[in-house]
Amino acid sequence: MKVTAARKRKNDPEGVRSRILDATARLFQAQGYHATGMRRVMQVTGLSSGALHHHFATKDALALAVIKERVAPVVRETWVDPVRTAGSLGTTVQVVFSEIVRGIEQRKAVAGCPLNNLAMELSFSNPQLREPLRAIFQEWQTTLAARIGATHGGVPMDRAQRMEAASFVISVYSGAMNLAKTAQSALPLRAAARHLKEWLLEQGFSP
């Protein structure tokens, strides 16, 4: 039994793959895609070149997996799932902002949104990675649009109008997060949350 257990721990390809993705996601968040080389990933994970390339043949393949398996779940957990299940869009948006601000104040540092960070770095320069990043924004925007509702002040809204409103919410958050990262302060996010709440109420998107 001990030999079997030891062999199982040693031959754990899924565990190794997960460790690579976790480490790379942290490196991308801390220093960006371009500053993170495969050699640095090997140093952090303790893996050989052969072991790393067995799972990810190229850096882009590794980045694609990080985007799909680490960044997308974070956005879903932080934004998409709360918006999809909450009763009030306006209240949910405020709760999301509050949780993000609380995390920043606990860490005493602003690393930025992992999706925004990679999108700003890669969307222009790397078409292969632009599409999966766009897909995450699309899911986020579509979920918000579905919760905005079909009317605005009693006037029917078509899907394009709802998508525009959802895009505005995302833009406010993304811009505020970039300001917060630059200032290393949660104050821009607090201000954005306050004004976004007022805007949602004015637009009739929130009870």
C-alpha cells in the first residue's frame, strides 16, 4: 500500500499541470506575460524543461490554459455568478465592488484584475490570445445585459442597448481598477462604486 501511494503521488500529471497553471497565473499577475519566461516557470515550480514542455509545448499554449482555466473562473466567481444569481443588479454590483475593495485593503496592495492585465498587454500584440480574452469579456457582458432587463424607465430596450449598458458597467470597473493599481489605493474603486450606483438608479436598472 505504501509503495502504491508513493507511486501515485509521484505520477500525478494532473497535479503537476495544476501546479504549473497556479504558478504561472501568479507570475502573470505579478509581472505580466512578457516578463514571465518558461525558465522562470521552471524555477518556481521546480520542474525540468522536459517536464514543463510535456504539459505545455509553448509559452502561448501555457498562457491559453491560464486564461481559460484560471482567469476565466476568477471572473466568473467574482462577477458572473453573483450577477447571474442575485435578485438586484444594483445591490450585487455594490457587493462585488465592496468585496474587491476589502481584499485590496487586506493585502495592502493592488495587483489589478487578471483579465484586464492580460487584455491590456496582449490584445493588440497577440491575436492567438486575444480571442479567449474577448470571450471572457463577452460572457461577463452578456450576463450583465441579461440582468439589466428588457425595459429602461418603462421604455423597451433591445439587446444591443442592454449590451451597451453592460459594457459601460464593465468599463467603469476596469478603468477604476487600473487607476487603483496605478495609485496603489482602493479609493478609485470606492468612488466608481458610488457613482455607478447612482447611475444605475438614474437609469432605472436597479430597484
